Amino acid sequence: MVTQLVKGNTAVVIGALYAGCDCYFGYPITPASEILHEASSYFPMLGRKFVQAESEEAAINMVYGGASAGHRVMTASSGPGISLKQEGISYLAGAELPCVIVDIMRAGPGLGNIGPEQADYNQIVKGGGHGNYKNIVLAPNSVQEMCDLTLKAFELSFKYRNPAVVLADGVLGQMVEPLKFPTSAVQPQIDTSWAVAATPQTRRNLITSIFLDFEQLEGFNNKLQEKYELIEQQEVAYEEYMMADADIVLVSYGISSRICRSAVEQARKKGIRVGLFRPVTLFPFPEKELFKLAQTGDRTFICVEMSNGQMREDVLLATRCMRPVELVNRLGGNLITFDQVMQKIEEVAKGGSI
Amino acid sequence: MKEKVIGRPAGLYAEFPRKGGAAPTATHYCPGCGHGILHKLIGEAMGDLGIQDRTVMISPVGCAVFAYYYFDCGNLQVAHGRAPAVGTGVSRALDHAVVISYQGDGDLASIGLNETIQAANRGEKIAVFFVNNTVYGMTGGQMAPTTLIGEKTVTCPTGRDPRYAGYPMHMCELLSSLQAPVFIERVSVSDIAHIRKARKAVRKALEIQRDGKGYAFVEVLSTCPTNLKQDAEASTRFVNEQMEKEFPLGNFRDRSEETEPLCRNVSDFTKEAIDKAFNLDTEASPDAVEDPAFGQVLIKAAGFGGQGVLSLGLIIAKAACRAQRHVSWYPSYGPEQRGGTANCSVVISGSAIGSPVVYESNILIAMNRPSLEKFALDVKPGGVILYDSTIGEYDIPEGVRGIAVPAMEIACKTKAEKAANTVMLGVLKELGVTKLPADAFTEALAENFAGKQKLIDINKKVLEAGAQWVRDNL
Ligand SMILES: Cc1ncc(C[n+]2csc(CCOP(=O)(O)OP(=O)(O)O)c2C)c(N)n1
Ligand code: SF4
Ligand SMILES: [Mg+2]
């Protein structure tokens, strides 16, 4: 295994290359642009395909084309660009096309600014485009996971023929950490049972999201829901840190979870029993696990996220409001501070509910 | 009558089961519609050229949304106006594919105009068949970009008035201003004589794809008797007399003879090739060791854009990596860097790192006054501030050690004006405040300028000058 110091955005490209990604289609936007830059040099270096598209809409539709061909393809962007891609993502989900979309979140709404935020949660995890569809959503919290979860995203998107999103933020994109490189490279195969690969074998195949007949479309929608249920049963991933005896549970993903980890360590030194529950998959959301935590013991949950509580809503649903679910957040491009988290932990600990 | 010009084309299915319904050989198009005729011409050429196995037909949104009912080849159906982008994706992934983008005027010239122009301008290997019927057929006859002046539609009920709705768009003329397209022609399918000419253009566009030569565009003046409320004769007359006047027929460009086939690279998926691209054999860092006793060192480096504070931080991070410490580096990014000040955070730790962003530091390196003023109060008691001596007087907070380093001066003396950041690095190395071994700095410096021996030599000199300054003065 080889380690190098690597930027988060570069790690995404590294993950994609070892995952057998053949085409990259993108449009510049801070703080995701390095993915485009690195793709523009590494993809052609390996004979793979790179196009700087005229817009995010074009990029996601190029993804639709490459994915239809049965190839492993990807795009990356940030908030405003992801909003533009939503039409295409709905079509990809409707045509059951596998692909990977990376969102390096920045602060909104509108043009907002280029600071980090986690406010694309709803538009990525809840859909964002039209129709009853879901993306598989993976949330890295380190440079290592920017690479590893990009690989994983390709694997899952092909396993389920569904778009997969790597949901990160400006800090994860821009930061540098040691990366252990993947130890094997995927040799991609075209699945001729559905792909339109310009071959005699695939000549009868059709990629479409149209079902004119209402009953048929309902049937297709139900089939999608069954697929999502299967994903929920099989692919939930999360990480627990010092959870065994925790009275206070920090629930946090992405970069915010890194700050939480430091806070857990500090609080433990002060004798407060705090743990961190970090969803790694946002869809499927680790609902059952959170429900179990809510059922057993008198725990207080604290959601720590750089949004107006978008993930907190899912924690409330998962815990069925059986226990208090607090929120620590920052908006507008500001990172959550360690002090903020500590303050809330101490407040809750003093509150005597524990 | 028109149907007889063409027999049953080999490129179309004999029956259309995807359509469903009682009449398996009838299309969904209205009688007298131009779409049906163009389908036959394309199907005929596809069959004759023997390209069906490698053809990918892209159905648009519009009346031709169901083109995939009919064409016996690989089929995709896509979003409104996005066919050229989808075609780009297909063509880049499948270099051998014959890609056909079939689009109406609303699809191609309105909602998808950008995709249309950009794909043409990139010279994508796509044949675009553009059905200009001056109206949005599928949605009930609204005005299209190609609607004629004075022509009545449901959204210009008194006729298109250019003062409010502009003028008809001429797509062949527009695309002719681009360098990349190989073939551009406007034809009509209004009657037998016109269909004969159209057949040639359709075939040419597909031959260009068969040979992998690039972008071909065929605009087809077409009838929509249903929405224009015309019978067969009136619609033929409308195309021949009114549309042709606005949209003159003819070839705008044919560079098929002189154009060489465009072959794209073959993808390499081997691990060896990827490893090599990242120089994994020569550029590797050792893995970090768990050593909680080391604790954490939090560093902030800040200064003007060009003062090299980001690379200063990065070299410290590389030194920490060489010393087998956990490490993270995080820069301020974006417009902040433009002219203004830049800063970065470096965390060095004996165990896994939480937040990579440094709010309170143990070490601040400030290359200019604004940075010093901004971050000095966040230095923890017992911490160190290194600042350039040109900043002048500054009240260092209590409990913090302030060191004014003549970094720019030393850099100038060493004839490396831009290397004041390396002087600071030398000071850090000598002070030992990062708790990293001195040789890790030297190695990291060499790694940073990998392969550029001249830069390595100069910077090593500067690094040592910084270290010497510490020995002489502190
Ligand atoms: C995003 C989006 N906007 C609008 C529509 C509705 N729509 C369907 S077809 C069409 C117009 C098609 O007109 P044209 O491209 O001229 O094709 P024709 O039917 O005339 O062949 C529109 C606006 C849609 N399907 N998707
Ligand atoms: S509405 Fe017009 S364009 Fe559509 S099928 Fe009928 S005649 Fe053809
Ligand atoms: Mg039309």
C-alpha cells in the first residue's frame, strides 16, 4: 500500500480512476473545480475521456449518454451546479442508469458564497428532481474516504443501477491528508443485458424513462421503491465512536463529524459520557440503529451540521421523537466550531436529563 | 402517395410492438406528417449502409419522442433539448458508434440551443436530424423559434410579430459560422422531388458517421398539418412557398472528402498504468504511527496571496508526514486568495485528527500585518508567533512568544527574493517548536520541489540561512 499527501478533490479522481471510471464530464465551480482540473490531466493520460461541458445540464446529460453505453462515468459540481443537474438526475434515476455524481457543497441559497455548508442534504438525499426516486448517498469525512467512497459509489450504483452521490463539502474538497492508494483497479465490463453499446448484442436494448400507461408507470415506481427498500436493508453504513456508554449522542456526518470527534474526546476528559454516531450513508439512512438508540436508555441526541437542521429532520423521524434531538449548526459558509459543540454538550449534561 | 417513393426501409422494424395498440404497422404520427417521411429516409440509409448494429438513435422530446418504436438499432430516449449532450456522452464512451440525434425545432433551437451549438462546435461525431415544422407539434402548436413572421400559432394567435417575438431562427446559417461541422445542409420533405434530394443528404450525414469523420447537420423542412390546420396540399404549399422563402434549401458545407476520420484513445484500466500516473513507485510517504503522547501541534500560516504561505504550510505537512505523524492541511480558498490575504491550517498529531481547521494555534506564522492582527489573539498561551520584521512594532499578547524574523531580508541576501517563506521554515526547523525532527524539513523541501534541482538547492540554502539566524540571534 502506498501513501501520499493528497487534496480531497484529487482523492475523488484517484478513487474514480481505480474504480474503472471511463469518462469525466464537468463544468467549473468553486470549491469543486480541482476535480475537473485533475480529471482533465489524469483521464487523457490514461486514454480515458474528458469533456469540459458547456453547463452542468450538459455535463449530466453527457453522463446519461456515457452511462447508457454501459460505461462507468461521472461528474462533479457544487450547490448551484447540482441544482442545474437535478433534471438530469431524475432522468438517470428514471432510466435506472448507474453513474457517480460528486457534490462539494458550498453555502447557499442562490449564489451564496464558496464557504463550506451541508445544505444540499435535502436536494441530494430527498431527491431534488421530479418523481419518486432516490439517490444512493455516501458522505465521506476524510481525504481517505473521498477516495474510498467514490470507489464504493461506483460499486453500489452498478449493483443497483441507480445514481450514487458522494456528498462532501468545501473543507473536505480543499484539505490535504495522507491517502492510502487503492490496492486494486476495477476492470469494467459492459452489462449487455441493458446497455446500448453500439453492438449487435445490444441492438435491441432501449434506455428510456417513459411509461405512457399509468398502470405500467405505477408498477415501475413500485419496482423502484422495492429497490430502495433492498438498498435500505443491505447498504446502511455508519460509524460509532465511544458510543458504548454514551448518554449524549452527537449525530453528525462529513466534516462536522470530525469536529464532533474532537469534542467527544474533550468531553470524555471532563467525565461527560458523550459518543459520536456518524452516518456514512445518508440514503440509506441508519434509521433502525438510531431508533434502537432512542429506545434504549435516556439519551439526548445532538445533531451537528452546517445546515438549518436538514439531517435533524431525519433523526427526529428515525427516533420517532422519543428523545430530545438538539441542533448545533452554522450557516453561510462558517464551519461549526469545537467550542460551540462543547458548549451544547455541557449545557445538555448540566440540564440534568442525564 | 409520398410513401411509395420509399419501400419498407431495412432500418425500421417491420412491426412496432413497442408502440402497442391494434395497428402494429402504423406509426403514431398524424397522416401527412413530415416525421414519418424522415424516419423512412433515415431507416433506408441505415439499412443500406449496414450500420444498424453500431447505431445509437437518440429520441428527443417532441412528436418524435417515440422514434425508438421504429428504428431497428440501439435506442435512447432523453430529456427535452439535451440530445446533443447525451450524444456527446455516447460518442466519447463508444468511439465506434454511429450516433444519431433526432430533434424538433423547439427541442433543438429553443430549450436545447446551447447543447446544439456546443456539440457542433466541438465537432462531436453525431448526425443531427433537425425537423423544422415551424411549431411545437407535440404540445399543441405553440410558437417555435422557427415560426414564420405572421404565422399564427396558439401562442401568437394574431401571427408572429417580430417586435414582440423576434424573428425565425436559421439554424444552418448559424451553425455555418462554426469551424468544426463537416456537413451542413437544408432539405425539405414536402413532395417527391424534394424527398429525393433529402435522401442524399441523410445518407451523406450517416456516411460521415460510418467513417467517424465528425459532426453532420441536416435541417429538414417538414409539415405539421395537424397544428397548422392544413390539408395535405396546403401543407405542401406552405413548405414549398413560404418556408422555403424564409429557409432557403441547399448545401451550406460539405467537407466530408477532405476530412480525416477522428479516432479517440483507448482507455487503460490497468492498475500499473494508474499507479504510474501518480508516480507511486517514487513518491510515497510512510504511514503514520499511533503516538498519543505526541499530542497536537496546531499551526496557522498567513500572508498576502503571493507570499507562499499555502506552500509553506504544505511543506510543514509533508515534513510531518515524513516524521510519521498524522497530519492535515487546509487552505483558505477562492477569491480570498486573489490579491487579498491567504492562510492555511496545519494540524500535526500523534493520533487521528478531528477538525482540520485551526481556530486556536500553537504556532502562527504571519507574513504581513493584516494577518498578524487577524490571528495573533488566537494563539494559545505558551505559543509562538513568527512574523516578518518589516511589519514593525506589534504588541504580542501575554504569555505568547513573539519573534520578529527578518525573513524577507534574509531571502534577498540569499538572492531568493521570493523565498521568505522558506526562511520561516528554517526558523521553525531550528526552534523545534513543531516537535518534528530537523531532517524532515530538509527532506520535505526536496520533495516539494521534486525534480527541480536548482530550486531545491536555492531553497536549502535559504532554509539553512533561516536556521543560522536562529542560532546567531536567539
Ligand atoms: C423540460 C420540458 N419542458 C417542456 C416539455 C413539454 N414539451 C414536450 S414536447 C415540446 C415541444 C416540442 O416541439 P418540437 O421540438 O418542435 O417537436 P415537434 O413536436 O414539433 O416535432 C414541449 C415544450 C417537456 N417535456 N420538458
Ligand atoms: S402534431 Fe404535427 S408534428 Fe406531431 S405528429 Fe402530428 S403532424 Fe406530425
Ligand atoms: Mg416542431
